[in-house]
Amino acid sequence: MSLNTRLLFALLGFPLLVYAIMALLLVVQNETTSRDMLKERLVSAGELLAPSLGNAMADGDLSRLEVIARQLLEHKELRAVTLFDEQGSRLLVLGRSMPFPPRLNAPNTTTLTIDDAIWRLQVPLRTFPDQQFELANTGWLEAELDIRTLTLERYKLIASLSLGGMLLGLLLFLAAFAISRYATRPIEEANQALYRLSRGDYRLFIAAARPTEFRQLAEHINSLAKHFQQAQHDLQSQIEQATSELQESMETIEEQNIKLDLAHRSALRANAVKSEFLANMSHEIRTPLNGIIGFCRLLGRSPLDARQKEWLEHVHRACNNLLMLVNDVLDFSKLEADRLTLEEVDIDIISLVDEVIGLHAPEAQRKRLHLVAMVYEDVPPILCGDPLRIHQVLSNLISNALKFTSKGDVIIRVMLDSQEGQHLVLRISVSDTGIGLSEEQQKQLFSAFTQAEPSHSRHFGGSGLGLTICRQLIQRMGGEISVNSALKEGTTFSFTLPLLASLASERPPELSLDGAIIRMHEPHLPTRNVVEHLLKRWDATVIPLNKPGNEKLLILGLEQDDFISEKKAYWQKIISQAPCPTLILANTTSFELPLWELPNGGDMLCKPFTRAQLAATFKQLIEPIKTASSSVNTQSEKALPSPTFTILIVDDNAPNRELLKAMLENEHINIVLAASGQEALDYARQYEADMVLMDIRMPDMDGVQTTQALRRINNSWARCPIIAVTAHVLSAERQQWLSEGLDDVLVKPINEAQLQQQLLRFLGIALPTDVLDETPNAVFTTPYSPLSLPAIDLELGARLAGGKTEFAKEQLKRLIDSLDEYEQAIRGAFAKNNLTALLDHVHSLNGICRYCGAPELALTVETLETRLRTGGLDQAENLLDELYTAIKRLQEQRSTLYER
């Protein structure tokens, strides 16, 4: 409700309400007064005439009664007068009387009966007979009064008052309207001014009104407008200043962002330099370290006394620890730099676990520990993942378990955690009975460069990086690792791996024993459970040792204590009494096995053994027909089949081609040589090959281009295994080559074991045993300074040439004869600052040196190539001088080849 309306209501409604209340009170008061006066007048008149009427009635004078009654009827409100005698009979009726119930007795007192519109007055008439003071009733007077005149008068009064109220309301409305307009107009003007101020219009002015209050309001609003105008001006100035400061701040922030970006790039470059430095240093350290390890092995074959052999073992162990540390630091650097790539290839988890078990078997045998692997049957036979990283994690956990366990066992369990279709989660655990870990030690266990106790690095070795690398590798593969341990109660490491099952079918049994009965004694419970499970899987029946029967094989699990004379005699008696071959499972090394008499044939396996070894041994012992044609050794290698395989060797260096040919060629392997990529393509368009050994760095068409061209010829070449052979490769280059079509990478020098692995992997064949076991008989006798490697080492050359000493001499002569040409080419490329040409010549020379007994030149060229690939020409000048010196020393000793 507006102020104007409220003023109208206040100025108009309140006076009218007061007037209405006063008018109502006046009407009520007038009505009451009129009735009281009429009643008093009527009663007074009746009582005044009552004695006269009583006397007249007593005298019987009717005329006088009528005269007196008419005097009473003259009252204007009276409508009828009736006289009654004492018996109640009507004596006289004047006017128009309303019928009334007859009265039997005369009233004793004056009575006024009030009805809605008629009043009845009854007055007793008395006389004084015989002049006595006792009154005598002679009758009564009854008068009827019509009060409608009073009602009419009341209505007239109400009408007069209403008319007066209307006139008063009109006057009040005019006065209130004038007053409200006078009072509200300045307020409306002030309201409009405030609205304009709220809308930002500060350019207004209100004229001062006459009343003091309104004039003060106008002045205050004008002052407020001026204040707002000044505030707007100040605010605009502040905004402009803040904008200027913000612009300056933005420019400063932009400069800081540029600096931060430069710092970030610098940090990335520094991190890259660090990773590259670690990779280079790892390579620089591993190269001479591998040489030291190789010479330790050669030195171990020479005549040494007990003390020298002990010292040599310490050197060899220290070198292996240092090599492991270098590898851990390199892997940790790759993980920190997020440069580690994961492969997705098929994995046979049983073969992978068996391989890791074989690597750690010597340590378990040395400490007399039981190393047992349990691969549950619900694990699919073929999985898809990164076998190298799984191998690395599992090997590290087993190594730690063996390291911190002095007695008892180490058990590896591989089981299926969950599976949905082809997607599954594999759970692998490694449990030991070692020293255990406290809760505090478990909390910091996966921190880098941290071990459970500070003394562990001194007592057990290690860098404290192994578990950190394991955790990061497992997390990169999408799994999790956990530990459960207690002090002096052993430790269990378990980790999960999400993998893809390539084949959902169940793994087929390795062999069938057709229900053969096998009697077994194995005191170690986990080993016994594993062997019994495998035998039942292979359809054999296992019976205990104390229940002899018609068994086809006797299995004895023996500990080191069982080799003592008394116990050995006991077991020898059991073997002699057995009517079947005997398989001895010995928890020791093959060198410590005593001689056993096996009258019915048999074999001996050293724990830990693999499933393949066990299956091959059972097949050999239970099926004697095949025994004569199979070897006694327990390796599950396939014998060379009768068909001939063709291997294509592509290398631009003739000595390298001839050396690989000499190492591979036999009656079952046909070698084809190609001096360039084009020659390989010409051969491939007409013939096929079962495997290709491809040199990477060749003129015109390198190994990668040749491989891609071979893949495009036909489907047979698209499936043909092609292995890169190179003298030097970085991790990133290896991954790139594999992604571009090569199947594997071999780094020169290549030995028979590496070739054997590739042949088994891709062709399923093995080199003859005599080739693998052939070792040179010559002993290194050339004197050289202990501060440098010898220029010529014929024993090393013969070993690299597969034990062929004469072939090694020919390789050295060819190398020495080509050194002048290589030196001239290298000098020319360096003088022209041609890094590509320099790398080609150095790499080619590095490849030749890898197969020759020239350790000084080989190490120098290897180091030079690494520096060139990582640091460019800037860091190569000093090494070039060393290279020229090494070339000169080798050339000077050419004549000594004829004397050896």
C-alpha cells in the first residue's frame, strides 16, 4: 500500500469512524431518552387522572368519565383509552383498541406492558368511601400507546446523521487528497532521484521544498549524488590504475612463464642427458666389465693353485655384483624417465619360470636350499605380455629370497587370480623361510636405495634398487605387489599381472606313462607334492617307498646328509634291490654328486629341476626303446632332424660372413652368403630360406630396408625369422628395429650359445653337442702390460671362432690387412666432419673386431662408436688417437701370428 493511500485512509477513515461512533451513540441516547420521557409522561398523566376517573366511576357519571378520558386521549402517542369496572367489564372505549386478553381482577398498581409497537398502561381507579382513609377499587384505566412515531423519529435522526457524515467524508477526502499530494510529491521526487542514482545516473538535482524536512531530504540526496559522482570518478581512476598494474603483472607472469618453460625444457634436457649419461656409462662400464668376466673365465681354465682360485672367485663374484648394480641403475633411470617400453608377445609361463629357476639353481644348490616352482594347471598355456620384464621381476624376487634364506626352501607359485573371457589376472608369489621382515622394515621396503637393515648391503650385497624396480615394473604392467612377513618366520612377496590369454585351451600333458607304477621317496613335502601332481597328470600311479610292488621306476629324493657312508650304503642297498631303474633327485650340485651303482639303469637330477627335464628323464627311463637314441643329459633339446635348413647370412664384411658360416654350417644346415642387401633380394626372388642373419649397417641398402623389402616379396618371406646382427645397439634402436619387422637382435661377438638359442626358438633345432662343448686348448701366454689389454689374444679369437684356431689366425690376418684402408677412411671422414660416414666406418671395423682376437682394438672401437652415437664428433678426437695407436700396435704384431 502506497504512502498516498495510507495518508488518505488516515485523514479520511479516522474522522469518519469517530463520527460514526458518535452518531451511533447519539441515536441510542436519543432513543433511550425519548422512551423514558414518554413512559414518564404517560404514567404521570394516567396517575394524575386516575383519582378523577375513580370518583366519576364511583358516582356513575359516564359523561364525566368520557370527558376525563378524552383529556387523556389527547396525548398524541395514545391511540385508545378503555375504562373497566371492578368486575372487568368495559365501561368506556375511546380510540382504536387492540384486543387484549381479559383481566379478571383489577391491578393493584400502575402497570406498563411494553410490546414491539404497542405499550399498554393499566392504572387502578380507587375512591375514598365514607371519608375513610381506606381505598376502594372501582375499576381500572387501560391506555394503549403507539410508539411507531418514536421509530420514525429515530429513522429521521439516522438519516440526518448519515447525510452529515457524507458531507463530512467529502470534505475530509478533499482535505486528505490535498494533504497527501503535498506530502508525497517530494517523496516521489526523492524516490525517482534514488532510482536514477541506482541506475548510475549521478547527474541530477532536486529543487528544495518549503518544509524543512523535505528540504533536508533533497539536500542529502543531492549530496549523495555528488558523492556517487565523485566515487565513480575515483573508482574509474582506480580501475585504470589496477588495469595498468594488472597489465604489468601479466607481463611479469608472462616473463615468469617463459622462464619456467625454459627451466622446464632445461630440466627435461638435463634429465635426458642424465638418462643418456647413465646409458652411456652403463655401456662404458659393462663393456670392460664383460671383458674382465670373460678373462676371469679363461683364467679359471688355466692351472691355478687353491688360493689363486679363491681370489679369482672373489673377483668374478664382485664383477657379477657390479654388473647387476649397473643394470639396476640403468633400469631405474629408464623407469624414472618413463622411457621403458613394454612388449606384447606370447609367453609360456612354465618355460619362463623354469628358465628363472635354472638361473638361480647354482645359488640354491650352494646354500642347500630347496627351490620349487608350482604352476597351477588352471593357468593357460600361452599368455600375452612382456616376458623380459616378468623374468626380471621374478628373478629379482627369487634372488632376494635365496639371499636372505640360510635354510629351508624357496617356493614359487603361479596361479590364476581371476578370468573374464580372454582377460585374466595372474598371481605369482615367492615364499621363503628366511630372516623375515618387521612392520617398520616393510613400510620402507620399496624405497629406492633402501634395505631392511643398513648392514644388509655389507652382508648380503645389493644396491637397494631391486624391489623399487620390481614395483615400478609391475605397476607399469598394470599389476600390484605386496609383502607378507614376520621376523624370523620368512617372507612372501606376491604380485598380480593382468594378461591376455592367447589360447583358452588347457595345456596338454607333456607325456603319457600309461598307468605306470612309480615308487617314490621325497622327504621335502613341497617337492613331493609337485612330483606327485605331475605324475598323476602324466597318468602314473605313485606308491610310497615302504610298499614295493610292480613298479617301473624308483624315485629317491636325497639330501647332502644321505651321501655319508652309512646312509649312502643304505640307499645303495635299496637301489640294488629295486627291480627297475632309479631316478635320484639330489639337492646338490653335479660336481658334488657321489658315484652310485645303478644296476637296472637310471639317472640323476640335481634340484631344482624343471618340468621339461623331469618329463624327458621319465620318457627316457620308462621307454627304454628311445633310450639308445637319446642323450643322457637332461636338457630338453630337440635332436637335429633329417631335413636340411637354409640360413641366409647378409653382411657386407667377408670375415664376418665366413665366421658365421663356420659356426653354423653342418650336414643339416645349408648356409647362403650375401654381401649386400641387393644380393639378398636377388636370392629371395628365386629361393626361400628358413632364417636370415641380417647385418644392420651396410652400404646402399641397410639391414632394416632389406628386411622390409624381403617381407614384401611373398608370404613365405613375410613369415621368415630375420635376426639383426650388429656390433652396437642402443635400447631405443633395438625397440625401433623390432617394430620395423626384425624378430630379434644379436650383438657381436656372437657365440654358439646365442646361436643355439635362436635356432631352438625359430627352427626348433640344436647345434651338435661337440660344437657347443668344444673349447680351445691353447693357453694365453702373450705378455702384456696389466694396464692395457693385449693387442692379440689367439685364445680369445679361437673361442670366438668356435674353437677353430687356424680360422682365428686367418681372421686376424684379414683384419690387420684391412686396417690401413679403415684408418684412411676414418681420418678422411673426421677431417670432413662427416659423422654419418665416420659412424659407418667405425661400425664396420667394430663388427670385424668382434670376431677376432684383438681385444685392445675391439674395446677401443666399441668405446669410440658409443661416444660418437651419444656425444657426436666433439668427444671423439682423443679416442681417435687411441684408435690409431691400437691399430699401429696390432699391425706391429702381425708377424707374431706365424710364430704361434
